[in-house]
Amino acid sequence: MRRARLPLRVPTVLLLVAIAVVLSSCGWSLWDAPMTTVKPKSDFGKATQDLFMLISWWTLGIFIVVEGALVWACLRFREKPGQPIPKQVHGHTVLEVSWTIAFAVILLIIGIPTIQMIFKTQEPEAANALRVDVAGRQWWWEFTYPEYKFSTANELHIPAGRQVAFYLHAPDVIHSFWMPQLGGKRDVVPHRTNRITLTPDAPGEFPGQCAEYCGMSHANMRFRVIVHSKENFEQWVAEQRKPPAEPTDELGKKGQELFAQSACVGCHTIRGVSGGAMAPDLTHFGSRKTFGANLMMNTPENVAKWIENPTHMKPGALMPDLGMRGEQSKALAAYLTSLK
Ligand SMILES: [Cu+2]
């Protein structure tokens, strides 16, 4: 009996269209994608990548052997017209024992370096490592440098070529600290301290992202990682340790007064002005390129809009609208963006 041709062609065309649509969501080059994990930029990232490749090659080998055997068996032993029923067998001790041993050996080859790597990543950090305390909070990141005694938010600055030890805390709910190109991810869990140590290879700028659902603005809980040369990092640290510059223009001065007199001081720290501890440290707010966990560019217009309506710009944001409007929010924005 001949099958009608058309019904077969329609699914084929639909399948091709579906494949084209799926593929069109891929970047042109996997290598240029900012969130790529396959082009590691640190020792930790490279070690993870090597392990991933080792496992991928072994699984590819197993896939080819198993599928090859399956296809071969289908072709070799398929039913032919007039053939008698083949000899019925049950079990084959030699075959069964040998494939059990073969796969146990492959699992060992994969398992030994994996376990070694897990222990290696848990080793104590080097004596000269830079310690950064990371707090994942709904929905922003706080980075504290105990060695230098200051905090910053959402923009992580680290030096190339020196080991960095990240101590991960969660004051509220579970988050996950992830810098795809540098290495990770690691859960940030309340009531315990997790750790990642890694040495970035070279200066560069990389995106980071919370990778564990943590509430309404989880997807907006991003950060930027700036890897500096050794000299640039020291310069950045020196700038951050200085007290903030006094505003020079009228609007900025008005903003400074307003800030000091309003509820902002209850949540935010500006060294020498206020000591709030539940919101981003704003001492050198003007030196950051973005704010709101890498959501908005740090311009006076955006900051004024933020102060007027934080949850409009970032759903669920835990900063209240304090009723600052017009001149007031403009003055606050002028002051904050001047804190270089
Ligand atoms: Cu999250």
C-alpha cells in the first residue's frame, strides 16, 4: 500500500521551521556572549571547564558506542521474509560482566578528578589572598573589603593575578553568587558562610547575576565585576577609602542637607554623614557606573526618578518612596552622583 505523500511533508517543514526558530535564539558566536561559561577567565573557571570537557568527551564516546551498537543490531538482525525464528538466548555472563566493569572504570575516570577538584576548591586560601565579604540581599549585592574597611554595592572590584576569597553571606533568603566568565556558581545561604576562591587572569569587565530564585526582583539582582591591573586596583582602593568629596554646587549642597535630615540616613551609610546598614553604602555612589544592581545607568535623571518611585523602576524594591518630588529629588540626585 502506498502512503499519501503530503502528510509527511507537512511535519518535516514544521520541524525545519521549529529548528530555525530555536537556532535563531542562539548568539552568533558562543564566544562573544557575555554570560558564557565556556571561555573561562580564572583558574577556577578553567579547572571547571577542563572537568566539563573531560566528562563531555567520555559521554560522547559512550553515546557513539551505544548508539552504534544499537543501529548495527537493528540492521544486522532485522527480520527478513521467510526467515525462521532465531535461536532464543537468555543472558550472556561474559558480556554482562565486561560491560559492568567497563562502565565502572569510566565512572572512576570521571569521578576521581571530580572529587579531587571538589577538595581542591575547598582548600584554605593563600596567605596573601584578598578577602571580599559578599552579602546577597533582596535584591542587590554588598561587597565589603575587611582588609580596607569599606563597603560598596553592586560593582565588584578585584585585582588580576591575585587570589580573591569570596565569603558569601545571606542576611535574608537564599541567593546564588554567579560570575559566569570567572567561575561559580555558589549558593549564598542564611546562617552559613560559603566560599569561592579564584584568581582572575587579566583585567576586564564581566557580568554577574543572582542564580537562585529569591523573590520578585530576582532577575534584577545583577552586578558588574571589574577586574583591574594591580596598580589600578590600588588606586581604586585609595579613592574608596577617602571620605566623600563635599558637593560644590548649590543643588548638591541642598541635596546633602536634605539627605542628612530625612529617613535616608536610617538605611544608607555615607561615611561621615550616616550609618544605616540595611541598604547600599552610598559613600562613593558617584563612582559607580550603574545602580539598582546593574539595572540603571547612574545619571542624575535616573537617580531622581529612582528616589521618586523605586518600585516603578525595580518591582518589589525594598526602598520606600519618601515623597521627595521635583526640586527635592533633583537635589538629592545631584548630591549623590557628586560623591565620586
Ligand atoms: Cu535571586
